[in-house]
Amino acid sequence: MKIALGSDHAGFELKEEVKGYLSKAGYEVGDLGTYTSFPHCDYPDFGYEVARGVSSEKYNFGILICGTGIGMSIVANKVPGIRASLCYNIEAAKLSRQHNDSNILVMGARFVDKSSALQMVKIFLETQAEGGRHLRRVSKIKEIEKKILKIC
């Protein structure tokens, strides 16, 4: 399984921890930046690259980390085909997969400690979408997306 990984400077240290965990667990990791904690970068650049990689199916899933996770969520969800979920706990990460078939996990490095983040990554990647009533709702999201793309 291929995982796209990205962060801004505020999420860099946590991204490196996640990258190590994923590599050790046998995932193929595409680190799309940033590569330093120096505040020279802008989160939209990295959020877009990860979302584009997942949307194009180059990667199965994405993980984005910034200070709060809010900016990365906003950026990623602008890309067609992306359902990025900002999660601050394990249950939200699990439900984002089960109910929303989320394809990008977003975390805020200022609000999630390393241990919780690694647990969220594990649960997110191991949890399957439930389908059923949730599939109907995800399908509605996809239909809204198509309408928006027609407008643009």
C-alpha cells in the first residue's frame, strides 16, 4: 500500500515520526515535504501535492499534518475525489474511514501527541469503509462534487 505524506514546518517533527512508523510497518511512503522545521513553507503547497497524489490514485491514502490540521483539511478537500478528515482522536479516525470512506487523514501537531498520532494512523489505515447507509451518503458527496465541477 502506498501512502502520501506531507506537512508544513509545524507538522514536520510529527510527520517524521509517522514516516518512520509507516516504513517500519511495511508501507511504501511518498514523503512530499516539507523537509525541515524551518518556517519557510506554506501548507497549501504540501496539502495540494498529497491530495493530488491520492486523487490521481498514485497513492492509496494520504496523511497531512500542520499546526492545527485545519489549513491542510481545507486545501485537501478542494481537490476532486478527496475526502480528508481532520481527526484529533482515535475514534474520529476510525469513524472517518467507516462512515465517510475518508482517503486522507489530517492531524494537528499542536493538539495530537506522538503516541495518539501513531495509533490514529494505524486505525485509519486498517479500518474499512462500512458501506450500507454510509455508501449512500458518500455517493451524495460525490454527486455534489460533480455539480460543482460542472459549474467551474
